[in-house]
Amino acid sequence: MSYAQLLAEIPMFSCLQAEDLEGLAALLQKRDYGKGEIIFHEGDVGTALFIIRKGSVVIRLSHEDGKEVVLGMLGRGEVFGELALLDGDPRSADAVAREDAQLLVLPRAEFLRFVTNKPQVTMNLLSGLSRLVRHVTQLVHDTAFLDVRARLARVLLELAENQGEPGPDGVALTSRLTQGELANLVGVTRESVNKWLRFYEKQGLLRNEKGKLTLTNPERLREDAT
């Protein structure tokens, strides 16, 4: 798939005409990152927007004591790093390659030129940022008011919506997740995640095959997410 074809599938740029997509594609720079490699740190100067062409990326907050909070796990066709480009402030979180990843990089100057000259791109960008704010607000709400069981259910359903593949046996998550990764997404210990994963398996709501999760009854699981 060409860069222009990938851009056409991204909501932010889907409004562009073919000629504009080709012009934007010509400005993109390809960069490869190995599993676990830091793409940028919290506090770094924002110099580019990133588009995931292959692999996946984790957006996280880290503390010097080693604790982490995962804000999101992004896959092919998703965009990140745009916030710092707009307000000029340092990066608000870390971005790390969850697996070997190939990213397309759009430098800040070119990014700002496009959002300035293309009003619909600006509106799409604002819509995307609104979803990001809502997501972070939901994380804070869940941490404050929901128990571990409900928070895990919500995370699993969100992963299924964003990265799931429906099949005859339910919705399979396309990426294998370790209990540590799930724990960071939920904001609890691995032991708590393990306990409730086993519970949901016994209830017949999910299947866990060496980290490959399938939600066998998403509707029933949604009842636990409230």
C-alpha cells in the first residue's frame, strides 16, 4: 500500500483530494523502530507528527519509581504526537514501540502548513483531539469510581473495538497482550488482572490462548463495564 493510500484511510486526512494526498505523501519520512525503542520522551520538544504504517506503539506516562500508566495502544493507520505540534509545549507522554514498528513522520512545519490551508483537516484534527481528551477523562473517571473488574472489562471492550477481528467464536484481539501490559492499561497489579481474567474465562466470556484474547460474549462483558 502506498503512503497516499494509507493517508486516505486516516480520518484526519480522508477529506483530501488525491492530488493533495500525493503531495502530503511526498513529505513523509520513513523511520523504523525496534521493539521497546523510545520514539520520544515526555518533555521532549514536539518536532513531528507520527503515523503508524506497521507495528504498534504504546503511549504512556512513567514515574521515576518505575510505575507506568498506559494511555493507549495504537496500531496501523493511527496518528500520534500531534498535540505538542499545535500548542508548542513539550511532549505530554512517552511513545514507545510495542513491537518492531515502521512510522511515517511529518515534520512540524509541513504539518502546520497543511492544517492551515485545509480547513476540513483542521476540523478533523480537532475532532481527534476531542476524542483524546474524552479518553483521558474516562481513564480518570474509571480509576476513581470503578472497581478492578469493571475497569478490566472496559479496557477489553475498547481493545476489541479498536483492534478486534470479529469471528464465529467472538471478537479476537489482533495483538497478543501480556498480563503486565493489561495491568498497565487498567492501572492495577498483574495479580489483579490475572484473577479477573481467570474469572471471565470460567464465566465463558473470554478465551485466553497464551496471551491471545478472544471476547466470546462481548455483550455480557459490557454489563460488567458499568
